[in-house]
Amino acid sequence: MATFVHLAPRSRAGLIRRNGLARTAGSRGRPRGVFAVPVTRNFYVSHQWLRELARRGQGPIVGIYFRVHDTEPVWIGHYNRGHRPMSAAEAVARFSSAEDPQGWEVIVPRRVDAREIQRVRALPQVVGWRYHPGAKGTRPCPCSYCTRGDFGARRLRERLSQPDA
């Protein structure tokens, strides 16, 4: 059985524990389903999406760990590229053997029942990347679309729009 982790706001943990994980709508060529990442020995890689999801301002994030059968079909791919269907065991193997698994995600194309949830765990809130994998050390985009709703966005746009910045 393959183990996956889905990241969700702590405020929804009780609801998820009782009712399971509902499918989300697909977008930009992604199938509809439950977004998750395989649990690996590398804690950072398995929980890499935490800081990016925390930027939405929904409060602390928890990990929802669940298991699916190895032969169950899932979709795997990088978040801004195409996803490929394969079995859950193949997806875990592909994810684990990837040269750089940052930004990869697995989509389980069905609802995850509450009985399949193994554990709900509080996580350290400083794990993962923000904006996109590899963004650390790069200059942020100062346009109003990319910085909409961010704390300090106006000052960032003013600072980076100056020619000597």
C-alpha cells in the first residue's frame, strides 16, 4: 500500500477526519481529484508544498496521511506541466527516483474515505518552498498580478520598479 500526505488547514482537520477528503475541481489540464505527495524518507520533499499553501492565509497546516492500494490509478506530474496516469506504486517509484522532485504532485482521482486516513499530524510551519521551487535567491516579480494580496506588496513594487534596485 502506498502512503500519501495531503496538506490542509488545521481548522478543517476534524471535518476531514470524520468525512474524508473530497475531490477538488481540475484546472489547467489537471484531472479532478485529491492532491497529495508520496511519503518518502525525506521529510522536506514529502511536505514541500507546506509554505506555498500557507501563503493563502488559512492558518496552520496539518498533514493528512492516507493509504491507497498499489494498483490504484493516480496521476503524477509537475504542478505546471502535464500529468500522466499510472499506478500508485509506479507514482511513488517515479517520485522517489526523480532527479528533483520539488514541485511534483500526485492526484488521486477519487474521494479519500475517512477509513483510509491513517493519521492527522501537526507539522512545523517552516518546511518547503514559496512561490515556486528554486525561488530562493531570485528576484521576485514586482507586477501587480504576482504580488496581489501579499503583505508588503506595494513597497516591494516601489523598490523593484526603481532602476537602481
